[in-house]
Amino acid sequence: MELFHRKKDYKVLWDNPENRFVVTVSMKDSFHDMGVEVIFQYPDLVIVSIKPWINQTPYPVCPTALTQLSKCVGLQVKPGLAFLLEKQIGGKEGCTHLTNLILDACHISVQGLLAKKCMEMGNPQQPYPPEEKIAFLEQHRLSVRNTCVAYSVQSPKV
């Protein structure tokens, strides 16, 4: 017997005229139906705007956390962001789920950055070699070195 099931959906769109990524992250389970649209300036991945929505929560007080989210505007995707988000929009006036959705959007914006680079290189579906990916992300002040086995300094490909 299944007791709980949660589904998250992620999408990154490129807004060419505005030179921005539009990232949508949504979450649905038995108690929640919510999401965020976060717009990031390219290429520095600064949050330009956040449009959250809540269709269902377990408690009537939950939507009051939406007022906190505007504090994320101006934050940049970089090391330490999870701590900043928790400090800015988490805690007793925030919502754990919305904070996580925004953090997910920030992580996914990096995938958008990589996908755009692959598209410019003519290989939109071809992942780049790990050493090139690390160098590209480090140019954007994003370090993935030693964050997983593929990017470990002990990895034969790095």
C-alpha cells in the first residue's frame, strides 16, 4: 500500500529577447500543489523575479509564506546560496517547500546555462566532457569540482 507520493516537475525556457532563463518548478502530492517561476538574468544567474503559486496546502496559514519570496530577487546562483535562501525566506515565516522549490530552480538554472552553451556549440543534446564542463562553470564562479564522483579530482576523466 502506497502511503505517500510526490511529483516534481522542472522546466527551463530561454527568453531570447530578454536574455534570460525562465525556470519553472512545481510540486504536487496529497497535501500540496505549488510551484514557482523564477527568472534568471543570463549569464550571471541573478534572480530577476519570482512568481509563486499555491493551489493546495495542508494548512490555511501556509500561503502567508508567499510574502517572503520577494527577498530572493537580486540573489545570485553561487556557492552558499542554500544558506542564504534559508536565511532570507525559510524559518518561522517561510515555507520549507517553497524554499526548496526555489533552490531547485537555482540548481536547474545551471543546467540551462550548460544547455545553452551546448546549443551554441551545435550539440544541444550532447553533454560536454567533464573537464570542459568544470572549466566553463568555474568561469561563471560555479564550482562543481568534488561535488560528485564524475567531477572528483580522483575521477579518471577530470
